[in-house]
Amino acid sequence: MRTMNPRHHLGEATLLSYAAGALPTALAVVAAAHLSVCSACRRQLRLAERIGGGLVDMQRGELPAQQAREAILARLDEPPAPAGASMFPPTTVADDPDALPLPLQPYFGLSLRTLRWRWLAPGVHCIRARVSEGNLLMLRIAPGKSMPVHGHNGSELTQILRGAYDDQLGHFAAGDMADLDDGIEHQPVTAAGVACICVAGLDATLRFDGWFARALQPLFGL
């Protein structure tokens, strides 16, 4: 995987939570995968970290509110860290065009070629990873496949690794991040051509409208 120019990014609230170390493990892993390929979100993360440092000082009572505000503004005026200092160095095509983003490798392995998929539904294969908080999984969905209409009982972060899908929120291609909350209901439809491979982190179960999907939900654990 290489640095890309995604059109869909992590939301501000998610970046602030990530900077504060407040995301559940499954969501934090997927957020890190996006940060590893998105320079725009890495810049926003550095901004969030500066703001977060001032807020922590305020919460601890180390600085009065006015001084904490001034400290935050001072942090925002600091020059950005050099690109080489990023904690998310991207892997390169020269290394392996199928290489997974570095933050995913401890959970799934080094390369898409080495993955051992398990059948989940017709045209859908899955790999689950063990994490301390939330549900972390990688999905491979056949081209032109319509997923069931569903909402979310919590938050979901989905990073597209290969292929693409379309839903009510737009077109999501390789590098794009779907940052979803419990107010979103959608039906992803994978694009023609190649299978859509994505990694998803959830902190709660999905909410299906159809009775058939609801009946199978306990078997799939989603």
C-alpha cells in the first residue's frame, strides 16, 4: 500500500478521540490504517494532538482556563513536524504491491496474498482478528454485490484497501475511509471489476432492516 489521495476521511471527532487514545482498539486499528496512507489526515491528527494537549492540561487543573486557551493557540502556531517524523510510514509498491498497511499487519499478516479467507455469505468472505475492544474484521466482497440495508448501533470505521463500493454517502475507492455513526443507514453495492477488500472496526452490532439478515445475524456475529 502507498500514500494515496483519498476523497473520504476520518471525521474531526474521530481524530480527536484517536489523538486522546480514547478509541476502542478495533476502531483505533482501522483509523491507523487510514492514517498510514492519508497525508491530509496525518496533518489533521497533528493539529488534534496539539489541541488535545492543551485540553488535558486544563482538565488536570494544571492551567487556568485562560492560560490553557493561550497554550492551545500557541501549540497551533508551532511548525508542523517534518514528514519523515510520521509514526505511520507507508509501505511502498516496491516492497510489495499487495502489502497491507503497517498498522494492520500485526492482526492480519503482511500481504493480501497470504490471507486465509473464510466464507461468510454468498460472494462475501471474512477474516476476524482478536482485539481487546470491539470487532475487527477484513471483508472481501465480490464485484457487483449488494449488501443488506443496515444501520449501526454504535460507530463503524471502514477503510477500503482494494476495489470500491457505492452507497447513499457516495463512491468509496481504495484509500477512502467510511466514518459512520448510529445515525447512518446505508446499503453498500460493490463496483464492477475486482472484489472490494476492506477492513472494518465496530464498537457495537449492526442494525439490519430485513428479517432474513436479522435471523442470520447471531451466526455472523455482526
